[in-house]
Amino acid sequence: MTGLALVLLLQARAPTVGDTVWLERTVAVAAASRLEPRRLEGREGEFDPLGAPAIARAGGRATLRWPVVFWTTGRHEVDLPAVLVTGPDGSVDSVPPLTAAVEIASVLPPVARESTLGPQPPAAVVPVRRRAWWPGLVALLAAAGGGWLLWRRWTSRGAAPGAPAAAAAAPPPVARWAAAGEVRAVAHSAAARLRAAVAAACPPANEGLDTERCLRLLADQRPAWPLDELARCLRRLDVLRFGPDDTGVEPFALWTEAEALATRLEAGAR
């Protein structure tokens, strides 16, 4: 059997990188023959097949077309694989491989040589001018003197005359809170006031400790304090803060008790 090879280009222009190019070969075979083309192998970085070949028959000829995509420009020679032909009587024959040549153009348009930048002519020698050093030294000394004067003025000035003293923090409006029914707000304020006084007089008993751990630490480090009174007040404040809404405890009276205890602890610390 004889075989022919040619390249069928579906594009009206020359194929470029990334286009689908159909490689075609025509084989003379009997009408009832069965064709089994071998697989077309690609070459990495050069071209890849896009699928199995399409087969079209016309009379005593069969046309095989392989879709291929090329990744580089220039001339490429592709070996079209052999075709196994099984005749109607069961006889087997084969069509040998055939080489097809393809020319692939670049995707980028051609650039005229005139548009490229040519080398520039050599530049003339730049003369070196000698400069005096003393103006820079004078400027540096002047800047240092000005900075020293600003530093002296800044560090020597005291508080501005007649500046008002920082206003003392206003006490929380616990009476208004209690009258408005904000029981938990009153309890939180009283607990914060009392625990701050305890921490100031005994730093290990800081506000980060819960009530029971704070009382155990005070029993060990401050046994002379009114611990029973302090424990009763702190526990009642916890009930008022975290317990049910109706505890039967009058919040403003408990706040007054906590304030009195805090004042006693601060006086004892002094």
C-alpha cells in the first residue's frame, strides 16, 4: 500500500504558536477494511497532540487527521504514526510511519530594525570641580548649636504658671443607680472599690483573685484585719452581682458598708 502525507491548515493565515494544526495523511485501503492508527506521541516543550485522529473515508481511500498544537516557532518535523489495516478477509497489513513538516510562525508581530534603539555615542568627559570644605563645616556647627539651644530651652522650662491641677475623679453616682434599680451596677462599683483598697494594702491579694482565694491569702498575711466583716461584705457583693435579681439585699446600704471598709483599710495602710 502507498501513503501520502500533507498538512491541512484550518486557518486562513499561517499557523502560529498555540493554534490548532491538523496533520493529515491519506491511505489507499479497501472499503471494508478496518483502520487502527497508532498513538501520536508529542515532544515536551515543542508540540502536543490534542486527541485521537479523525478518520474520513471516500471510495478506496481513508484520510486520517491529527489535531496538534505547537509551542515553539520555526520548522517542525512530526512523525505520523503507522496505521494497522485489517482487510475484510482477516488479513493484516500496516502503513509505515511518515514524516510531516510544519512551519510555525510567531504570535508577536515582526518588528522593524529601525524601531530598535541603537547604541548612543560616547559622552564627553565630565570635569571634576574642586569645592571648599569649610562651608559645610560652618553649616554643621550652626545646626549643632541651634539644636543644643532648643534642647536647653526644652529641658529648663517648668510647668506653665497658672496651669490647673488635674481634677479628681468624680465618685460614681451609686445613689442614682440604686434609685433607678441598677442593682448590679451598684454592686460592681462597691466590689471594685473594696478590692482596690485590699490590693493597695496587700499587693498579693490583687483583683485577679476570686473572693475565696483572696480571703484565704488575707487570713495568712493580714490576720489582724477585720476578716469576718470583710468576708461577709465581699460575699454579699458577689451574691448581689452574680445571683438572682431578687436577693433581698439593699444595694446602697451594702455600697456604704464597702466604702467604709475600704476607707478603714486605706487608713490602716498609711
